[in-house]
Amino acid sequence: MTKYLTNINESTIQSKILLFRNLKVMLDRDLSELYEVETKVLNQAVKRNRHSFPKDFMFQLSESEKNKVVTSCDRFKSLKYAGSPPFAFTEYGILMLSSVLKSNIARKANITIIRAFVHFNKNQSTDYLNQRFSDIDLKFKEVHAALKVLFQDSNTLLV
């Protein structure tokens, strides 16, 4: 394992997970950094094995999506002048990358990346459930307060 890969942790990888088209993805630039290959090499390997990457595995960002990522993420400022938009890989595409990038680094990086995606998904589910419980609790309190007022009003009518 290389020195770089040993310093990569799941939270670092989670910070590189982006949301595009309602999918959690990582961009080719971030993945090539983790796999310790040039982005060009990663994309060439994908191109040679294009049949292994259907649309639900990867897609190229549109110009507007590229502009969005450039303006919202400082690490992508250099993309502003790139000739073509980057490729985005879903979890499935990232899994497939380890089969086309046949290095030990790619396999080891993939293990860490997949663990990060799993934790990211768990955290998102937990956050969603916590939000739903908070919403339900708030509604319950509102209904309780309304019922309390209603019963107080009905008691004054009876007196």
C-alpha cells in the first residue's frame, strides 16, 4: 500500500462524494487521485471498456453541471478551463473501475471508497429518519396544543 493511500480515510472520501441527477457520484479527477493514476489514464481505461459502463454506472457532466461544480467546489477551479466536462461515476461505476484498473492500488482504494459510500448511505438514512421524527414530533406538539385550546374553549362553554 502506498503512503498516500494509507493516509486516506472514509471521511476524506465522503467529502468527495457529490450529488448529481439525484445520484451520489465521484468525479474522474478525484478517483484518479485516489487510484494514483492520471485522469487521462483512468478515462482511457474506461473508454477501452465502454461496454462495462452503462449510463447508471457513469455519465459525463453537462456544461451547466460542470459550471455548478466549478463555482461550488474550490478544488475544481481548474475545470473551468477544461475542454470537456468530467465524468461522474456512481457506486456501480466505481466498483467496475477496479476491474478495468487492474492494479493493487486500485483494488485497495476501491475497498476504502466502497466503505465510505456505505457509511455515507447509512448516515444519510439516519439523518433522514431523524428529520422525519422531528417533523412528526413538531406536528404532534401542534396538534396537542390545538386540542388543549379546543378543550379549554369547550370547558368555558359548559360553565
